[in-house]
Amino acid sequence: MSGAGAKQSPMAPAPEISERAFVEELEVNAARARQAELLRVLWSQRRLLGRITAAGLLIATMTAFLISNRYTSSARIMPPDDRTSSGLAAMAAALSSNGGGMGAAADNVLGLKNSSDVFLGILQSRTTQDRIIEQFGLGKVYGDRRIEDTRADLTAHTDLSVDRKSLIITIAVTDKDPRRAAGMAQAYAESLDSLESQLSTSGARRERIFLEGRLQEVRQSLEAAEQQFSQFASKNAAIDIKEQGKAMVDSAAAIQGQLIATQAELEGLKQIYTDNNVRVRSLNARLGELRQQLGKIGGKTETGATGTSDDTLESIYPSIRRLPLLGVTYADLYRQTAIQEAVYETLTKEYELAKVEEAKEIPTVKILDPPNIPEEKSFPPRLLIVLLGTALSFMIAAAWAFGKAQWEATKSSDPRKQLVREIRTALVAEALAFARNVSHSRAASPECVELLPRTERGDS
């Protein structure tokens, strides 16, 4: 009895289903019904779907093959050297020492962590773009009349980026001509190198510019001093005042000695011969000549007056009396010329050293990967365009089918359907009225009146 009582009676009632499970089951069934209804709508409109999808496939294929090919050429540039980065870092440190907030800004602006941003800014500058536009005639290539539109098109065809880890700059140019794309990428690198050399503000560059200006000034001063000195020396026969003075004194002493010896010899002959004797007369003539030469060397004429003689000796050598006066001016001009020469030599040496230092400090553009002439197109992706166009046309056709089915399922008494009908009727009426007005205006013109039949013109 106990075993039989423990068994469940076959007539016992089934367990009740919970309300939540029942609702979920109803929702699942409703979703399945909606899916079946959607599939039924698509199946009923399969011909329309096929036609629209086929038309979309045809249009997408034609569009994909009508778009001209574009090629992308890229070049990679190494980041600036450590010398440039250290200079920028020193400048940033100086700014940060003056103000706390300016240091962080200087890190970003000056490129303390990313010095390639300086190169990137030069590549994106208007000057670089204008050079490339002028070099390749991009105004005609892009069909733009204004330079602003050409710059915008060039920017759209150019991709400039920096790898934040390696700081390598990538220049990618896209164009319909693969050779022109490679040439434009190369022009970007060349323009970067040229502008970096011109715009460098390093200390060596400033020193070189200063020395270059000073060299021009000193060269002009040296030329003026040399010309003035040469004119003075040529006019006064002042080749070397010191040596000339020594030579003139030695000559005067020698002539003075000969004069004394001749006088002694003449006195001895006068003791023996008369004044009319040939030897006495000869010694008197020689004595007069020696006195005349001594007077010329001393700066005196035969009468003893100081002046300039036309004699050959006086025209070649200045007199002893004039040597001190000429010596002051000669020494002054010689000293000015020597000073200018010394300054010019010193500045020339410093100028050459500054040029070497400038060449060391200017960051040269090092091309890691030169631009290549692409052989494979980068645009358009024809297969993707065809697939997207086909999918888009299918979705448009499906939306049209669903909308049509929904419209047919809506009752005529529905206010929304009535509103749509009213809007459609009003639009059709306005379109017909507009077309009627256009036809009347054309018929009213003299050319159209002549073309109209006689009955329409109202002729009897």
C-alpha cells in the first residue's frame, strides 16, 4: 500500500506554464511571423528586386570603370639630427625657466619630443605648395582658376604623416599620372631641404650673415685705402719713405765728400796755376755741378730757394726737405691700409669657419626611401564599388517593396494615408500648373508664335 501510494497518479494535473514564459513564446512566434511576412513580401516583389538590383549592378560597374585610375607615390624622410633637437631643447628649456606653462607649449611647438613636426610644418606651408603648383602647373591639371582652389586640391591629393615612434616622415602623393606623382613627392623633399637651409635661425647662421656683411664693408674700406695710398705714392714718388730717406742721406753724404775733396784739390791747383788754367776751370765746373746736385737732394735750387725742380733726379726721388712731410701722410695711409688688410684677413678666416659651423648645424634632409613610380593603381577599388552599388540597389528595392506593402496594407480611412494623398495631389497640381505656365510663356514668344498652327494663333 505504501509503495502504491508513493507513486504519482496518472490522473494528476500537468504543471502550469509561467506567465513570463508564455509571453516570451508569444514574442518569438510574432517575430517569426514578421520574418515570414517580410520574406513573403520580398518573394512577391522578386521581379522588381531583380530588375532594380541588376540596374544597380550595371550602374555600379559602369561607374567603377569610368573613374580614372590614380596612383600613389610615397617617400620617407629621416627625422632631423640630434644637433637640431638639442638646439630646440635648449630653447624650450629657456622658455620653461621663464614660465612654467610656456615650457610644455614649447615642447609641442618646438618639437622637443617630436622634432619632425618642424619638417612637417614646412611641408604643409603655403610656400612649399606654391612651389610645387608652379613647377608642375597644377592649376591646369586640376582645372582650377584660383590658387586657393589649387592648394585645396593639392592638399587633398597629398598625405603627410609622422610616425610617433621612429619620427620618420612619410610623403604620399596621389595623381592620375604615376610619373607626376613621383616627381611631386620628390619636389616636396627638395623644397623641404631648400627652405630648411633658407629659414635656419641657428647661431652659426646669424654669425655667418653678420660676418658676410662686415666683409663687404671692410672690403670696400680696404679698396678705398689702397687706392688712396697708391695715388699718394704715385703722385709724390713715395715708394718707401724710410728706405728712400736713407738712400737720399747716403747720396748727400757721398756728394758732400766729393765736394770737399774737389774743393781741396782746387785750392792746391790755385797755388800753382792761374784761374784760366784748364785744370782749374775743370775743377770749378765740377765743383759747381756737385753743389747743384747737393742742393737738389737737399731741396734747394741753384739760387737757394726751396721748390720742386724739373730735373730727372727730383722727379724720381723726393728731396730730403720733403721727406718728413711726406713721411707723416705716408705712414698714416700705410697704417690704414695695413689695418684694413689685417681686419679683412681675420674676418675671412672667421667667415669660413662660420660657414662650416652653419653647414654642421643645418639639418639636411635625408631621404630614407626615395619616391617610386607606382605600377599598381591605388584608386578606385572597382570590386568594392560594384559590391556596394549592388548591395545599395538591393536595399533600395527592398525598402520600396516594404513601403509599397505597408502602403497597401494601410486602410484608406487612416489619417496618415489621407495626408500623403493630399500632399501628392497638391504636388501634382502644382507641377501641372508650372508646366502649363511654361508652355504658355513659350507660345507667347514671337518665335513660338510663328511655329504654332494657324488655329492656335487665332487666325481666321
